[in-house]
Amino acid sequence: MTEPYLGNPQCTIEVLQKYDFVFQKRFGQNFLIDTHVLDKIIRASEITKDDFVLEIGPGIGTMTQYLAQSAREVAAVEIDDALIPILEDTLKEWDNVTVIHGDILKTDISRLAVEKNGGKPIKVVANLPYYITTPIIMGLFENKVPLESITIMVQREVADRMLVGPGTKDYGALSLAVQYYAEPRIVANVPPNCFMPRPKVGSAVIRLIRHREPPVQVTDEKLMFRLIRASFNQRRKTLVNGLKNSQELDFSKERIENALTECGLPLNIRGEALTLQQFAELSNAFTAFRK
Ligand code: SAM
């Protein structure tokens, strides 16, 4: 069986030169060139020969080679035209990889899970393009893609945002969404010199393991996330004003104040002070009113 060979920086440079590849900043291209980091990602993602894995943004196929070696099947979605012929070359030894030329934000991943994995939960592994980290993660969760876990390289600061709770400046809609759907765990911190070209910021590998049951009970998930977005869109305002001013909501001031009082929350509280449990209770208070 062929061993992955691209984690070696020398081989990466050879491939890039062979194809005269020009890095596209707009696609967030920072290719991994460190075998230790690649080994860590593969180990943390706990891939077995039973697994179908979705890779987002394979680049020249470095991590794809490692994934193909460990998994039953891999599908890798890449947007950059220039990388498609390179991937055909670097992945030719692996017959369990499908490269899909397209935009991950427009890819029907649930359909892919049906076609490739009989609709069973899939594992997602990626060194994400940083300019669209949040839409990718939110898309996976909100579109109800059948997911087992997501193991991803992101900016260190974004990883921190996924982990924190109320009372920190990084706490926001991403923290609440990630913690509602999954249990986040940092796998590794990764310095800029592990990439080509080097990003300006530090990175981290984070693993999100999908909850079997959400940690809080909500009658209307969509409403809870509307409340969350409204609270953090105007995080310096009180929760009452944030909700009243939201384009996504249509509640009177009186109704908002009643809901807060019912949840035992002071009327001058800011949204950023609420825990996930409190957002769930608030959402349930609004839906109870509807009846
Ligand atoms: N996986 C490779 C590695 O680790 O060396 C490359 C990672 S690089 C950070 C991000 C990759 O995502 C690039 O190959 C880039 O072209 C691709 N990409 C960017 N935007 C994308 C999109 N919307 N859909 C699919 N791929 C995208």
C-alpha cells in the first residue's frame, strides 16, 4: 500500500513547482507541511476502515492521503480549479477518494452522506479556509447534516470562541451554537511555521463531537437561535432593547419584559450574560406565550 508522502515539505514544494501553482489568498490557502500535526489530526479524529470521511478543501491532497489510508472512503470538496489536476496526480494511488470540484457552502452534504454512507453520521476532517470557518460550521449543524464528529484546524482565536461561556469577550453566537450541538475539545495548538505560506495568526485543531441529545430542552430551536443572534448583534445594549430592535423578531417590549420576568431575569440584563440554559428557557417562555 502506498504511504502518504506529501507531509514532507520538500515533496510539497516539488508538487507546487511542477504545476507552477500560485497561492490564492481569497481561498484561504495555507497548506500543512508538518507530519506530526497530520498524525495528530488523524489520531484525534479516530478514523477507522469503516468510516466515510468528508474533507473540506483538500489543497494539494496532503491530508487527503492520510485520510485515504485510514478510512474506508473519502470525499474531498475543493473550490480552486488549479488544484483539480494536482489532486488527480497526488491521489492517483488511492482508489477510495472522490474529489468534488465545487464550493462547500453550496454542496449538499446530507445527500453525500446518503450516497456514500447510507445516511449514517459522517466524520468531517479539515484544515479549514479561515475566511469561511463560521459559515461552514453553522451550515453543517443548521442543515442537519448527519454528523458524528468534526475535527478541524481553525484560527486559535476561533477555537477559543467555541469553548468559552458568559463573562468573556469571546463569548458569542458561535460559542452557543457549537455547545448546543456538540462537545468541543482542543486537540493541538499549531504554530504558523507548520503551514505554507505561513498564516499571520496561531491555529488550533479542535474536535466537535456531536451530542446525541442537546444539553438543553428547547421547543423552537430556530427561535432560540434568533434570540441569540439578536442578543449578540447588539451586545452593548440590554437584552430587552436587542430583542426589540431585531429584524428577525417581532415581539413588543411588554412581551419581552414578561418573558424575562418569567425566567427570573432582571430587565436590565445584557444578552451576553445569559447561559445556553437561560437562552433555552427564554425561548420556551416565548413559545409558551404563543399558546
Ligand atoms: N487541506 C489542505 C492542507 O491542509 O494542506 C489545504 C487547506 S487550506 C487552509 C484550505 C483549502 O480550502 C484550500 O485548498 C482552498 O482552495 C479550499 N477552499 C477555500 N474555499 C473553499 C470553498 N468555499 N469550498 C471548498 N474548498 C474551499
